[in-house]
Amino acid sequence: MQRLEDWPTRLAEFIEARHERVFSWGDSDCSLFVCDAIEAMTGADPGARWRGLYSSEKGARRVLRDNGGVSGIASLVLGSPVPVALAGRGDVVLVDTPHGEALALCLGGLIAAQGQEGIEFHPMTAAKAAWKV
């Protein structure tokens, strides 16, 4: 996947549009949040293979199990992880949340993650794995 020339603007517009979008399995969960951001930056939808396969936590757990968990999904989409120190704006990171591991976006010094009531921001120090987009 190659980022489009105007990817920084597209990423900023994506974050603004999704700022208050509530969590929903199969629509705006952590994996599809990241896939939607990648689509905004590249024009390619890496989440197409999972869209419509689940609409509940139970269904999401099945998809995660079948794909190696959230880090497995990131690796299927983006390849091998890189050291967190190499993550830059627009790259994907893995964070721990009270609900388990979640995929999120690096925004530089902050991480944007899909939360229950919209995007939640965390310090980049919370990232425990990373993938280049």
C-alpha cells in the first residue's frame, strides 16, 4: 500500500470526522478504525475482507481468533511489525486497554484509538508494537 500524496490532510480529516463516533462491533471497533484510516491515507480498504463478518463481541472474537488476534490482523494488512521507535504519523500501533489489546494510530507524540464514546488519545509511550503504513 502506498500513501496518497495528500495523506496528511486525509488523516487529519479522518480524525476530525471520527472524533465522536461511538464504538460499534463490525463498524467502528479498533481494527476497522485503523483499516478506515489506512483507506483514507491510501485509497485501498484493507478491512474489506472482514467487513460484514461480525456485528457483536462474540463474532469479533471469532474473527480475531481466526486471524491471530489484533496483532495478527495488523500483520496480515501491513506485514511484519517494526520497533515502536520507528512508528511515525499515520502508522499503526498496538496498545493495551481496559478491554484488551487494541489497534490504534500514531499521530506523532500521541496515539488515537477508537474508544467507547469516540476517539481516545494516549501518549505514544503506551504503544507496545508498531507497523508501518
